[in-house]
Amino acid sequence: MPYPVSYYMLLASLPHMPRTFDVEHVPISRLRLEQRLRMLSARDAGTVEQVQRFWLWDRQHAERTDQEVREEYDRLMTAIRNPLVRNIIAFRMDVRTITSALRRRRLGMAPPEGVGRWVDQIHRHWDHPDFRLIREHPWIPALKADMEANVPLQAERRLLQVTWNRWTRLSDDYHFSFEALLLYLARWEIVDRWTRRNEQLGCRRFETLLTEALGAHAPSHH
Amino acid sequence: MTMEEFLIFGLGWAGIFLPTALGAIGSILGCARAGQAACGALLDVESGYGRLIGATALPSSQTIYGIVVTMQLNRTVTSEAAPGLFALGLLVGSALLLSAVLQGSCVASAVNATKTKPEVFGLAMVPAAIVEGFAVFAFIFAMIIAGGIPGGTPGGTPG
């Protein structure tokens, strides 16, 4: 008989998530988080690995064709059984599809093929400012305004905020369970994504200051 | 002994021991939950270990209430007393079991909340104390009602 997983112990061993993702550091380092996740059973660890692989795929800024995205989405939805993981992936892909549709419409292009629940709705209401999705996705007008104002950082922050709010709301329903852990990891992923972005900005700022201070003697950076 | 008598006396005796058995099951589950949360929290805090582990013993009291009710119900089982013994034992035992398990969850949440804000420890334990209050109600009224079941003697020894 396998040793039963104690979500009570695992979740109590993780530091609290901050109220917002806009913080300087992740509450727990990746290394330490991986150490704690070793308490999971093989089945749960497999599910966590699936969702972590999706986040890694989602983070890569590689150019992908619609066909590739659709194939990945179909593969994930066939492979994954956990309802919350499916929800996490489906919501993220919905956000991607809507964002892509807003960008393409702004550039005067045709509707994206996209994936997820709202593809048909977007095609049907292509000319409507929010694709008649305001009830399900009230953030669309604000994101559209960010895009029109050409403030990509604010748009990115808004998208992370939308996802963060959703996971925070959902996590109110789960305590000391596998679902609570998944939602913790989902929010950790957002904080990590944001703090890494800040690190990159910080590095660039440091290089600029260094160049200014050293002038012609500054080392070249790659 | 006929099958009917076997059933009646069996249920009567079960009723006497159910408060202890169910209370103990509840305490086991409740203390385990709270204890696991406390062990997890130990990995994330730098001090206050004793307080965290000490709090996990709170769901033990239901076993003690169960033992006292069992002693009060303990009497010679007759066909008149058996239904009352079973009904009272089962109901008070269930209340003790549920309160212990959920008190364990309350303590686990309190332990988790205390990790980053040690000053809220007392306040965080209030929900667990409220749950304890309901276990006490069930215990006291079981003691009162037990007196009305035929065959009882003062002190709860078999009559």
C-alpha cells in the first residue's frame, strides 16, 4: 500500500503566497519548492509535471504556427485527466486566443484559428469590440485600451493580473488538498514569471548605467 | 439466544462503547491532520516550534468525553435499555468524531496562519475552541439523557 500523501504537511511547509504577484522575490525558491514536492505520490507528481511542462511551453516566446499550438492543446487535453489542471490550461489558452484576436484585429488581419471555447464566438462577433465576451472576460476592453495606447508592459501585467485573480479566487475553495497545491503552483508560476521579468529589466538597467559610467572603457555585453 | 435477542443485546453493548470508539477515531484523525500541518510548518518557521506541536493535541479531548459517556452508559443491557443505549451512543459518538476531525482541520489552519504572523496564534485558535464547545454540548446532554435510560445507577456502574 503506498504511503498516503499528507497535503496538510506539504501545504503547511510552503510559505504564504503574497497578496499580489508584483513582488521582488518568489516566496520560495524553485530548488526548495522542488524539494518539497518530493513528498508527493508518483501519480500526483506526474500531474504536477504535466502542468509544469505546459507552463514552460507557455513561457517560451518561440514563434509557433496556429497548427502547432492547436496540436499541443489537443495533446494536453487528451493526456490530462485532472479537472483543475484542464481548467488551468484551458483558461490560459483562452486568454492567449483572445489576446491574439485583439492583436490581429488591430493589425487588420483575419481572425486567428486559435484554440479553446471562444474560437467560434470570436469568429461570429469579429467586429464587436469585445467579441461579446464581456461577461466571461471583463478585462478585454482594458487590454484593448492598453494595446491601443501601445503600453505592452501594462498589457502584460494586466494579463498576469487576470490569471492571478482567477487562481486566487479559486484557491478560496480548497484547503490542504491537491487542488490547493496546484493553485499554489499556478500562482508561484505567475510570481516567478514577473520577478524574472524584473530581473531582466534590472540587468539591462545595470548594463546601461555601467556603459554610461565607464564610457568608452565599458565591456561589451552579449 | 435468538437472532433477535442477539441483535438487541449486541446493539445495546455497541451503544455503550460507541462514544469511546468514535471519539477515539475522531481524535486519531484530528490529531494526525493537525500534527502533519505542524510538522510541515516546522520546515518553514524559525521559532515557536513547541507552540505549534502543542496545539495539535487539542482534538484529544473528544476521546476523554467519549470515555466518560461510556462510563455513564455502562449498565446491564436489557431489551428495555438497549435501544436507548444504542441511539445515544451512536449519536454522541458521531458528534464527537466529527468535531475531532474538523477541529483538527481548524488547528491545521491555525498553524498555517501562525507561520508568518505568530502574534495571531491565540486568535487563530478560536475556531478550534468553538468547535470544542459543540463537543462539550453533546457530551453534557449525553450525560443528562443517559440518566433516563433504564438500568442506570448513580456513578454509571452496571446495575
